[in-house]
Amino acid sequence: MSDKDKVDGRMGGSTISTHDYLANIPADALDFIEGLPREISDDGERNWAAEADTLRRAEAAERAGSEASSGLGGRRPVICVTPCWQPGEGERTSSNEYATDMFLEAIVAAGGMPVIMPITQDAALIRSYVELCDGFALPGGAGPDPTLWGEDPSGDKALSDPRDALEIPLVRAVLDADKPLLAICRGEQLLNFVTGGKVSRDLLGLPCPLVGHWKHWGAHWEPVHEVVVEPGTLLARCVGGGGVIKANSNHRQCALTSGKGVVVSGRSTDAVIEAIEVSDARFCLGVQWHPEYTWTTQASDASLWRNFVLAAAGKWCWRAGLGEGAAVPAGPVCVAGSDGSCSVSAA
């Protein structure tokens, strides 16, 4: 594959080639290899949070959240979380609408108060949540239905339909109300669709400047590839500036071309779009990785959650590429492991 092969996607509004893309990547971010790409190693200790029991993680989130909320005058901004959805296991079993503990704990630790909304197509109810809540967080899950952008349906259609019916009008309403939005994985793809972008169902089939794509599937707890952060973007402000951050990964679909008013603010070094943002919004960011799993060990992810909650509290905003107020790094986070050990992540 020639280094002039085009990458389907836009950075800053224009189509780029893999040659131009690589030319703008910091030298220390390039790790060319022979054969298939390897996983990158985590410089820190193994993510013991995965080993710790839920109560210890929850207690750590509560401690961190109490400290964070004290800086907000004791007020916790209300963060609306859209639910994941699973069908029932039989005729007499209800379907499940839920959020993972890691997702809720990440919001609590950042000083927010998460509220899970129900699956609904009631426009009035959706408007009520938009009026009630200070910020909105969309979790991952089965990708949006490909028929939305004219492709054949996937096997996940039964799982995606209920969430698509809720989240598409919700995202539009949140954008219209100009309230902070953090969209993760599936949420990032749906945000890109709502703003007029395209989504790829097969990221491994996209042009790649390396000999093969990084691992993008099945890794929640530890980072497996790097993301090059575009300087001067909302993402850069949230994670402490442009450069390279590490990310976990669990997705097969990805944003293909960005929507109207959307900036690509992060790509992995295999050219996959990893972060998008709406430039004229107070705070609207979509990331393809899962910072809810790594806020305890990755300073960049803890800082991302903290700044999202601060934006929801009205402490700063981002609009048209100009930040108003200063992004604030996350403080130390300590979670006791099953052996009583403690690991600290600080921005």
C-alpha cells in the first residue's frame, strides 16, 4: 500500500493522505513493526482496579468525588447517562436498561451526580431530561444501526434499535440546548452520524499507514494503542495539551468522515479516527476508547472526566476553538487493591 493512499476521513475539514498524516505525528509516537502490530505495554502497574472488588472502587470514587465537589461549592452537576439495553431471557423476563458501575463511578469521582434515564421515544420526556440535567454522557454498546446511513443491517440491530430511537433525538436536543456532552465509543459514532458524518462498519478494512492496524477490540482495562491528539482542540485542553496519549480499545466500527461543524481531534497511529468534537459547542466531545475503565490509572482519562463535569458545572466552556476559563487536571485517585495496595494516578 502506497504512503499516498488516501485515508477516508477529515482532519480539520480536509481530506488527508497517510503520508501527510504520518508527517504530522510526533517522532516518539511512531512504532513501526514487522509483521502484525503488537499491543503497546502499559508503563504503570497492572490495572489492579479490575481485580479490586466493586465496593472498594466505589469507595475510592466517592472519596475523589467528595474532594472534587468541594471545589464546586458542594454542588454536584447532574449528569444524565443513557442506558445500555439487553433483551429479557424469556417470555416472562423483562429487558434490562442499565449502566456499568465503572461508568457511574467515573462520573462520581469527577464530582458529578449520575442519573440514568429510561429508553423512551417520548419527545416531551426527552425535553424534560435535557432541561433537568447539566451534562449528558453516552456509553458504549452495540454500534448504531448501519441502515441509518444506507448499509445492510448488522446482527446487533435488535440491540441498537432501542438506543438509536432514544439517543438520536436526545443528542439533537442536547446540541440545540448547548449542554455539555461526552459520547463514548458507540456514542461517538452516533454523534458523528447525527452531525452528518459517516461511519465505517469495518475499521480493519480502512487504509492503514502501518503494516496492519492496531488491536481495536477486546481491551477495556489496559491501553493497547496510542492516540495522537490534535493541538488546539477541546480534547487537547482536556488531557493537558496536544501530543500522544494511550488508550484502551473495544470497537469494530469507527467514524469515517466527520459531520458538519465537527473537528477530528484525535487519531490512532494507524489513522483510525479516535476523537471528534463540535467546535462551536460549550463542550461536545466524542472518544472512541473507554475512559470509564481507566480513570483510575490513566491521568489523561481522569482529566477528561474531570473537565467534562467542570463544564457541566458551568466552570468553563469551549466554543469555536477558544476555551473560556482553564481546564483543570484531575487530582490523585487511589483505589485499594485486594491486597491492600494503593496506586495513584495524577495528571
